[in-house]
Amino acid sequence: MFFLEEETKKDIIKELNQLFNNIIEFSADDINREISYFVYRKYEKDKRMGNVNIYKLLKFIITGDCDSKNIGEVCEYIGKTEVISRMKSAQLLTSNKLNENNKLFDEKKMKKRELISKVNLDKVKLISEEIKPIEKKKINKSLSNLNKN
């Protein structure tokens, strides 16, 4: 849905939450102006981020739909308290998702290490089993040579 990494989303949500907290006159015009300025600053820092992605993320957090119309009007209508509440909820969800992703990553890394260890152990066993007959032949040959002398 959004082409932003989880860590980036988390940072954007945190900054947007601060932005909404700092808007004194919570009118559609002021909200739209502050959001536009915020998106412009973010986009200027990192062109890959894309201003559309930031708007879609914000619209999704506030309305549950990425294609809602004027986000400033929606925010003014539901009020500052509700907007901030939704932003905080999004922050928590993103943090929890990041923690889950990190935990999953760590678990996958451990499983991969265990699998590599098992594969390596299996290779060692296989090689040792292949070497045993060769070594046995060498020993038998050496013994037979000794017996001849």
C-alpha cells in the first residue's frame, strides 16, 4: 500500500503527531498548509520518499482510506483531540510492528544459523563416512605391505 519502510513510517508518524500538536488554530487551511510544508521538507530531504506516499499514509491513519479528499477538512471536522489520538494509535501500531518484525528477523536468523550448522554437520558426517572406506583401504594396504616384508 505504501512504499515506505517501517522505520520511515514510524518517524513520519511521530513527526506528524508533533505537527498536529503544534497547530494552534486547528482549521482546514492551517492544517493543509502545515501538512504541505511538512511533506515538502520531507520530500526535499529524500526524493525517494515521495510526497504521495506521505499523504496516503496520513489519510489512511486519519480516515482509514488512502483516497479521502481534503485531509485538512477531515481533521478540522473530527477535531484536534481525535486526530492526535489516531496518530498516537498509529505510532503504537508501527512500533509494535517494528518490534514484531525485528523479533521475526532474529528468529529467522537463528533458524538459518541452526540450519547451516545442521547442514555443515551433515556434510562432515558424509565426508567422514566417505573417508572411512578410503582410510580403511589405505590401512589394509599398509598392513598387507608390512606382512609381505
